[in-house]
Amino acid sequence: MMDCRGARRLLLEADLSELTPHADSDLGAHLRACASCRGAADEILGAEAGLAASLAAATPRGDDAVAVARAAALARRRAGRRRVGAAVSLAAAAVLAGLLVLPPRRNPTGVAPASLPDVAAGGFSVVAPPGRTVMVLQPANPNIVVVWYLSNRRSS
Amino acid sequence: MSETSSLEAAAADLVPQARHGDGEALGRLLRRCRGTVYRWALVQTGEADDAEDVTQEVLIRLHTSLGRYSGRARFTTWLYQVTRNEALNLRRRLRRRLRLAEVVTREAAVNTTADDPVARVHAARVAELAEALLDRLPRRQREVFHLADIEGCAPAEIGERLGMNPVTARVHLFHARKTLRAGILARWPELAEEEK
């Protein structure tokens, strides 16, 4: 028959269902015979059950319906922001793409490009790296500034 | 029926409807998930306010990203991973000390009759376990212990949820139980080991 040392070792590791005298196992047989180990098993079962009950009683503040409605509103707002962000990115990309395919001396977009080694625009200055020319574009939207570095080398 | 099983059963009807654009079903699904997600987040973060934040983020994710749930894994498995990711993101942002013990002690106190000495002892025992859960267990062990001994999940399901081998989950569980239970028994001298 299992001794107390072996039982205590198993008490620390076994599944909860095995910590009862009704378990059909060596540990269960020992618990049926040993009040001390049975008390230890009861202590573990009681503490874990108490923890489970306390966690189950923990609930978020406020009403579920209100929280769900708030989450829905936030989800819609974030989706709206993502759409605006995507549209702005698309517009900036379109401006750049237009400039890439047009001759450099023309200015068909109506924006004010500046092609200089160093350019000041929009409240900040842009310094061109060596061998590059910087182009700063200020589209109609004042929140957007497009900075473009051009290589000074010309293809023949 | 465990909390996870109960939610899984409810989700079996609601998720397909919600994914097909039924707003009423989505609302019911979110309301049904909220408490469970909060309790998962509470174990993950250990802090009631943080758990509230995580729950809110998960509800938003459910609202916007339910379409990404492929249906290959169980809904509760997917939802647990979403919750876990949000909790990890929040923890990275905040790095606060866990205060799960305070929350659980408060809940135990609410459920305890102040005049009842047996209930007070019980509440102290629960608080002790919660503190041990908080202070002595690494995050992985805490997660595995919660899923196994509180939620009643099998090692295979724990492995699936946490992305680990079931054998590894079992090892974490043994370590967690040993630490917690040894702590519980050490506090009660009358249960000191007696050789037989």
C-alpha cells in the first residue's frame, strides 16, 4: 500500500479528480485509510475550488449591452480612420506616380514643386543627400507634404 | 459544463449568423463572450482595469475581424488566442505589476460572511492560493494551471490554445500544481506530513 510520503508527492501533482477517497487508484485507497492525507487533499481541493469560484464571480464593470455598443462604435470609428488613411496614401501615391511619368519641366498637377539641392517648405527644411536633388511637393491638402529625392545622374 | 464549453455551444449558432452579416447575432455573440474574455484577461493581466481594456479591444476585434476566423479551430480556441495577444500587447505597453491576488481576494471577501470564522479561513486560503498563483508562477505555468484546473481543459486543448506540445503543457501543469499546492499545505501546520 502507498505510504504517506508517496501520497503527498502525488497530491502535489495529480488531477483534481484523483484527490478524493472515491478515486479508484492507489492514492484513493490511501486517502480512504489516512485522515491526515485526506485532510491535505481536502485543503487543496477547497483552495482550488475557492479560487475557481472567485474567478468565476469576477465580472467586468458595466452592462454588457452598453459595452458591446461602445465596442461597435469604436470599431466603426477605427474603420473610418483606416479608410481615410488609405485614401490619403493612395492620393500621395497617385501624385508621385504622375510626376514619375511626366517630363521634369512640366508642372501639370498644379502643385508647387521645388527642385533644389536644399529646400525649405512647410515649416521645415529638407537637405538633399550627396548626389541627389530634393523635390518637395505641397498639394492642395495642407496636411500632406511629398518629399522626393532625385538622382543627379542622367541616363544617356 | 465548463465556461469554455458553454461559450462554444452558444457560439456554434451565433458565429455563422454573425459572419453572414446578422448584426443581432453579432451583438448577442459579443455580449455572450464579454464575461469569459474578461476572466481570461484577468488571469493574463492580473489587473482588473487592464482586463477591462483587453476585453474592450477583443470586442472591437470581434466586431471587425470575425470574418478572419476560418472555423478550422474551435471558436473558443481562436478567441482565447485573440485575448492572449491583446493581453500581451497591453503588458508590453504597461509593464505593471500583476494584482490578481487583490482582485480574487476582493471577490472572496464579497462572498464571505464576516462573522463566520470558517468562511474567513476559507477566504484566506483562497487569497493565499491567488497570491501564490501571482507571485510564484511564471506566465506559462499560470496560463496552463488556469486552463487545466480552473477551466477544466485537457492537455491537448491547452496545447492547441497556447501553441505548445501537450506534453510540454503537462510539464508546466505539474510544476504549477507543485508550487501552488506545496504553498497551500505549508501554510497549515496541522497538515504537516505524517509518516505512516
